[in-house]
Amino acid sequence: APDLTVTLSDQFDREQHMRRGRELLSRLGIQRESSFLCFQCMPYPGFSEEKIVNELKRYHERTNWPVVLLPVGHCHRDAQFLRDLVRRSGGTLKYADVYSIADIMSIIAASDLFIGTSLHGNITATSYGIPHLFGPLPVDKTDGFLEVMDLPSELRLRSWAEINEKIDFAVELGRKFFSTRAAVAKRKVYLVVKELLMKLTT
């Protein structure tokens, strides 16, 4: 069974959190009905701020979608790294200045696309049926999650230069694809929890 986080959308109502996320983003001047890309990244050796900014600006230019930078792992210095990207973008990218888990989850739930190096950020996106991509962080857990979720390996970026190409791939898969994978994963989680409880009570 995959990470328990995949059941988030069963525990926290999607519509309620989407509304909350849209309310938070309206403070950035993003209209409530606008589609937007949610991006998260931690600093890591070899990650080029210039390359990331250029790829995100290119996406904004060709779609006119706002790009919201969301800090997920404050302990991993997400916040400062993402603020630096906003400064480099000349204001094209928007920074969501939130800290609480509820607010972070709400913005992900409200998004139309998610890209991040955070495993749990991507799992949250999966739970809410949001097309997403894993950033090119060289960790085995990414491949493990994609495998257990029966998700295509192409959803993992090998470099930031692939953002625009791979975003189109994720969009073509569509929300229904991700929602279906999440539903199957949730059933596996609930089955394992049920079996564990039975063993603990017998």
C-alpha cells in the first residue's frame, strides 16, 4: 500500500479546501476562477535558479496561467529559495506566503497542476486528482511511489529543462487518470489498515 497521505481527500473535503485555497490566492491578485500552476522546490546542489525561472516564465507566457510558488517544507528552506525565484522572475511568479499545513493543502487542492520536489506535496496532488510532476531530486522514493501508484515514470523530471514538455504530458493524462489511480491506492491503504486492526484485536 502507498503512503497514508493518499487518503487526504477522503478526510478533508475537496470543495471546502478548494474554496479556501482560492480565497488565499485572491490576496495575490489571482482571480478565483483562474487556472494556475502550483510549484514547489527545495534548494539542492546543481539546481539552477535561472533555469527554473526561465522554464516557469515560458509556461506562463504560452498559457497565461499564473504560476504560484508554494513553500511546503520550511525546514528544507523552501521559503527562501522560492522567494529568490520570485525576485529573479521580475514579479511574473507569485509567492504564496503560507505556513500552516491546512493552508498548504488548500492551495494544492485548488491548483490545476502541481510540480514539486516534495514527495508529500505530490501525494497530496494525487489524492485530489491533480495532474502533477516530480522535480528532478535524485531520490529513490520518487520511483518507488510512482511504481506503487502505477503512475508513468515520465512524471518524474530528469532535469528542469523538461518542465514544459512533461507538463503537457501530465495534462493529457487528465484529472480522471490521476483520480482513478488515487481511488485504487486508497482501497489498498484501507485494506491494510483493516488487516492490521484485525491482527491487533485478535
